[in-house]
Amino acid sequence: MHERYQTVLLFGAPGAGKGTQGKILGCIPGFFHLSCGEVFRSLDMGSDLGRKFYNYSSRGELVPDDLTVRAWQENMHAQTVLSRFKPLQDVLVLDGIPRNVSQAKLLQRHLNVLLIVHLVCPDKEKMLDRLRRRALKENRIDDAKEDVIRNRWRVYEDETYPVLEFYPKAIVREVNAMGSPARVLQHVLEVVVPTQEGHFSNPVTGERETPENGQAVRTAARSRAPRSGPPPSEPAGRTARPRARKPRA
């Protein structure tokens, strides 16, 4: 089996903010973000793969999972050749794929999933309202319709949510998606950064981040701080005795 990409999956219902959080993470050294939507938009419609995608989409049919994964694989290869994604240095952050269990199985040979960040929505109606307002803001009137929005949720619950059960529960971390983007990002970083540091060196310094390194930094910082009280050679609470001088001959 070829080397698999060290991966974090952003997972959640429509409108949970996967794309927003993914884009922000992708701006941080040591992370590379790719969404399924970007894969589709970058397809060359004149290529054999592009024509197959067009044939399905023009008939209003879903693109088969094997073609979706193949398009993703070709995009990842291009990102690697162009050195936008460096597999030995970057954590791959994916959103929108895998979209179902079939895709998750097909991606097993390509991905080593380290962590799944599950953006949870405790209040479904608030999330539906967020989707509606976002569609209107982006002038996608059809996507703002109630039946369209609820259908997207049904598809998510029937096809995508079961993906969570495909992976070990131990790697799933839940983050409340209902806060501001900055607040959600704060909690996403709390679970993502330790994973990144545990598998890669610091992308800026090249050093491996470990608890020992952190302790060394704190110790050095303390050693530079001004001291008060008796010098270190004398126990605290005792006064140093002056040394007796030898009499001159």
C-alpha cells in the first residue's frame, strides 16, 4: 500500500461551517485544506473524467462514488506535484468528502484519518435558518426554499451521518457549531493542534513539538527572570556567613 495522507476530517450537517473552518485552517502553516466542491469546480470538462461528470450532472443524476474519489485523487496528485500540499509536512484537512460510507471505504487506501472534528448543531431550526439566510445573501433563491433546505438535511441524516459510525469513536471530537466563526475556530484549534503537533514538526522552526520542549522553554524563561532573596547557592531562609581570611605571614 502506498503512503497514506495524514488527515483531519471536518464533519457536520449542511450549514455547520465546515467550509469556513476549513479555509481558515488552510491558511495556517502545517495544514492543507481541500473541499469536495473545489475538486468539482477545478475539473477540466474537456477531459475524459470531466465529460463523465458532466454527463451525470446534466441528467440530474448523482456522480458515482468511484468517479468522485478518482477526481479527488487526481486533484490531490496535482496539489502535491505543485508543492501546494506537502504530505511529509502538512495535515490534510478535508470537508465534503467522504460523503457516504461507500466513499469512506474507497478512501481507506489513501487516508490515515487521525481525527474527525464533528461540528454539532444542538438546535436544528437555528441551523436551518442559518442556511436560509446564507442562501439569500449569496442570491441563491432556490436554495433558500424550505423544502430544498429540509431535503438537504434528510440526505445528510440518511447518507452522510452514518460515516461517523464507520470510523473509531476514539478519534471523533465534537465542537458546537452555533457560535461565531471565531469562537468555533477557538474550539476547533483546541482539538486539531495537538493532533498536528503529535505527527509533524513545527512547520516554521522545523522542531518537533513535545511536552519536553514546552518544559524546556518554560524553564529557560524562569531562569532569565530576576531573582529575589538569597543567591541560589544558599538555602532559602539562611544568611551566607562571611569566609574567614588567613592571617598574613
